[in-house]
Amino acid sequence: MHSELIPLAGGVNAVKCTSPEYTAVEKLSMEQVMIINPDAIVTLNTSFAANVYHDKIWQDIKAVKTKRVYLPPREPINWFDMPPSFMGMLGLQWLTNRLYPDLYPKDIEKKHSIFSSYSL
């Protein structure tokens, strides 16, 4: 449920959720992240997003090297997952632009400046 926008935006979620809990979030070890070496990372963790580019442990991860770690907007409510709402439609446009800016150049976050920005 937390990642349902990823395939809708044309992305591939490299992490398969194994938890039977509806609200569960998968936790990965650094070794798992290194093996996956994602092209992009979408995180809901504000602290991680703010610090990942300065953390030496993360410097060899492709998404960090290419500055493709994204924190979805949260105003007026979360655009990405919780609570499930119409904001997911904005989130889908936002994520598609972040994953494929050449194919989908519409930056919905900038276009609708009434929303607060949590971009990095």
C-alpha cells in the first residue's frame, strides 16, 4: 500500500514487502540496500532525507550519487501513501516527474505553490 504509486508512475519497487500487516513498512539492512543499489529512493523519513547526502555510508549508492532521494510533499496532507486519499493523484504526478523528468516535465509541486515543499 505504501508503494502503490511507484508502478503507476512507471517505476519498479525493488523492495518486496513480506509483512502481512497492512500498515507495515519494510526495513532493510545497509547490505540489502547495497545489493539493490537503487536508481532512486522515495522515503517518508524526513531525517533520513535531510542527512543521506552527508552520510558516508550512503555515498556509493546510485540514488545518492545522482541526487535522486525523494521525500514526498505532505501539505495539506501526505501526497504519497497515508492516509489514502485524492492527494495520491498529485503524488502520482509528482513521482512521475521525479522518476522521469524528461518524459514528464510537469513539476506539480512547483506548479501548485500553495502547497508547502519538502523537496531536498
